[in-house]
Amino acid sequence: MFLTDPVLRRIAADTNDVLPEQQWRHDTATPEPIGDLARLLHKTALDFTDSTTNLDQALTRLGVLANKARQGLAARAGLYLPGHQHILTDALVARERHTVLGVTLTACYRAWRNHRPMNEGDERHLLLRRCDPSHGVATLQRKDPDTWLVIPDAEAAASFDIPYPQRIVGEVTHTEPGWAPTAYIAREHQVPLAAVYQLPIRGELTSACRTLLRWWHLRHSDAWHNRTPAQLTPAELAHLTD
């Protein structure tokens, strides 16, 4: 899974930016104002990570309390939970602190990012659903100036129910009408290992990447029946391009 760091996951959810690491750490030794912003962001990131752990622990204790309550209710049709007020208060306090730190983290990140534009380079990362890390990340590797190879992470493969985590599932090419997805399976730096499928052109890059993953989901389902994209029903095409 790509976004395992809670800080990077929260930033992705709030800004749609997918970072491979906490890149502001490289600026923390810089004396200029960008260094001040980086150090403030780094401190907030550490606090947010601790807060995530504390909130998770508080919710775990709350879950244990809820299970005990249900068991007692089933056994005696009554409710006796010594110490429940303390556990509930801890969870609420942890939630409030986490909420405040989340807002502060995003504000600090935006301030740092405004002074630190990032070059696209030959590799980039996209959330497959805008501001929703739960659908996973596609890593794009440049093949030529207009074409990117598409590699879903483990979370994306699980979300779209395809058996290809961390493998090339095709490519997307920028054309005059839009982004043209071409589905095939290959290992990194190798030619396609199976059939190649031309899929409907999409108006947006992320949508074209989703079309690739949806095609492989259909391709491995009982509904495929050895068809090509041109043989799909209108409903299947609509789902493919959602």
C-alpha cells in the first residue's frame, strides 16, 4: 500500500497531493523562510502521527467497552460499565485534538507547498478517486512525452478487485480528443505479455487510469465471455468509464 504514513494520507485526502515521502524534511535545515515553514510542518507532522496513534488506542478501548456493554445487555438486559465516563472522555478529547491537528497540518502543508513547487519529472502519483485515499494510488511512469505507464498499488488493486498490484496494467496517452487508455499486462521495462485492448478515450487523466483498472476487473469476472471492449453493452461501457 502506498499511503501508509498517516500524515501523507491526510494530506492526500485534504489536497489530492500524493507524496512518496515527507519531502519537507529536506528543507528543515534551510535558514530561509522556506526552512521555517518546513520545520513548522515537520513538528506538526510529528504531533499528528502521535495523535493518530492515541486516537486509535482510544477508539480501541471504546470498542472493547461497547462489546462489554452489548454482552451485559444480552445477559442481564441491563447496563453496568464502571469507568465508562473516563473512556468516553478520553476518546472525545483525542478526537478533538486530532481534528485540530489535522486542520493545522493541512494549513502548514499548503504554506510550505506554495513556496516549494514540485517538478512533474518522469514519475508521478495519482489518487484514483479525488481526495479519497481508500481507492488507492496509481504510479505513472513516463514512457514518452505523451504516454504514461500505469501501475496500481496494493490498495488500488484490492479496491478495484484486480490481481495486479505493483504491475503495469497498461498505459494512457494524451491525444487531441483526450486521454486514451490501452490495457495490457507487463512487468516493468518489458513488452506486453498478453493481448492489448484499446479502451474508450477519457477527458481526464485519472478517469483514464480508472478505466484501465475497471477493464481488468471485468476481464477477470464471469461476465467477460471472451469479448473485446467494442463488444461490451452500453451499461458495461458506462461502468467502464465511471
